[in-house]
Amino acid sequence: MTTLLIQDVVKRPLITEKNERARELARQYAFEVHRDASKIQVKQAVEKLFNVHVLAVRTAIARGKNKRVGRSVGQRPNWKKAFVTLKEGETIALFEG
């Protein structure tokens, strides 16, 4: 298991229409997280950063897209996202505004 600081685990919130629906219906919040972070590390980081109780964490690796500029071909880096389910009645103020 990689040693990561709490502030390094969660990179940014993911705010999309699909994630907004999941937040309203199922109390699920989406974050971009460090690629080496485990579910346990994500849970601990979210609980400490936002002072909430996490019930479940699901993670997914998003594969980087292939991109071209003229004749040059490259690839964007792979990244990881986490879907965090909170305890009933709790919210994260960052998403509410």
C-alpha cells in the first residue's frame, strides 16, 4: 500500500449532470483521486476533509484518450475516479453551492 498524504488522495470533485443526479437520489459524490489510492485511503481522506461518515466507496480507472496534433500521436494519462456514498442526512457543502 502506498503512503499518501490525506490532501494528496482527493484531487478534485467531479461535477457533471449524471453525478448531480446520483448525489440527489443516492447520496453519492464523485471525486478524481490519486491513481495509487485504495478505497480505504479514499474513505479516510473524505471523512477527514469533509467531516462526514462514508458508507461505501467504488472506484474506476478512466483510460486516457488517444490524441493527435498533425502527424504526432500521443495519449492522455489514465486517471482514477471514486464514487463515495454518505450516511443518511449528511452532505458535502462543496457540492451544494
